[in-house]
Amino acid sequence: MSIAHRFGREGYAVALVSRSDTRHAGYLASLAEAGAEASAFVADVRDRERLLAVLGDITERHGGIDLVYYGPGVMDLDARPRSITETDAAGVQEAMSWVYPAIDVVGHVLPGMTERGGGGFLFAGGLSAVLPMPALGGLAISSAALRNYALTLHAALADQGMYAGALIIGGLVERGDIYQLVKSQPAAFGDAGDRTLNPDDLADAAWELYSKRDRAEATFSAFG
């Protein structure tokens, strides 16, 4: 939502995509109050047919898609990844299932951007993409894959008037679901202390990446 508000302030119409519409009313009210035009759609990004249909609906409603922010959230807050030493091929395939939709989104949206001569993509991933974090197992592999895809796409689009970039995020994002879970169970997770990140800062960085286009990624770490 910080990303939605930040780009809404810059005059973008916002199309939200969530796995359910449970929170859409609140999201839309918040954006409307801030003066941003917004709409909301339901799709699980791992349902390829539904995802592409929703992208088509967004394109029809708004006349095109100028920017994609891809940062799907965790499905099961209580699920813990296996360590890299316990990760098997099936576990990696499961983790990679979050990367493949990013490629589908680009394949669907990029032709329109190319025709209009502008646009961009921002991909959010974890710190394990650049820092070995064995406890995250398959998620570390998929994070690295998503980052590599973003950087490679950046190189491919740089001379075509379009942009791709990555936000590498390490730490509890304040106001998010995982943050709320950790804060509610100090006995299980310990005191989060100052190991948190302000989502508004991440949104500002996303806007800076996209607007300045002088680098391909920004890294945020609450671990020093």
C-alpha cells in the first residue's frame, strides 16, 4: 500500500491485485482519501490463466499498464522454510513458483510498453538474494533468481526507454502481516527491536529507482 500511495501521489492510477477482496474496500478508501484513482482485482499470481485475464482487465480499464510492481506476499504466515541443507528439489520448485508469474507478467505487459515507448517493472525480493541465509532454503534460491531476472531485464531494456529494477528487502516491514505476527508472539520470535523497515521508505526508494533510472536495484537491510 505504501507503493500504491507513493505512485498515486505522482499521478498514477493504481490497480491493486490481491488473492482475495477481503481488504479491497479499505485499500480503495485509503487511496481515494489521498486523491488517487484506484481499482482492485482478485488473482493469485500462481494461477496463470486468472493472472493474465486480470492483466487484460486492467489494460482495458486503464488503457494500458505503464508500471508493474511485483511483490507477492507470503501465503501461510505459520509456514517455516526448510534449511538449505534440508531443501529438496520439490521445495525449490515450490519456491520458484513465485518467480514464474513475474516472467508471465512481463511477457504480457511488455509489448504494450514497447508500442508506447515507455514503462517499467519493479520486483521486490528478499535479502537472501545477495546475502547467504541458509535458514531460508529454497526461498533464498528463488530470491536470487528473481533478482537476476530483474537485473538482466534491466540490461535488456536500458536502451529502449523502459526500466526494470529490484528492491532487495531484509527485515520486518512495519505494518505488514509478518510484522504483526512477530510482534504478537515475542515468546516465539523474540523482540523485533529496531530490526524493522518503514514501508514508506521502501516506496520512496521504488519511486527513485523508477524516476531516476540511474541504478538497477536498492538494498534495505535491518541487520546492519
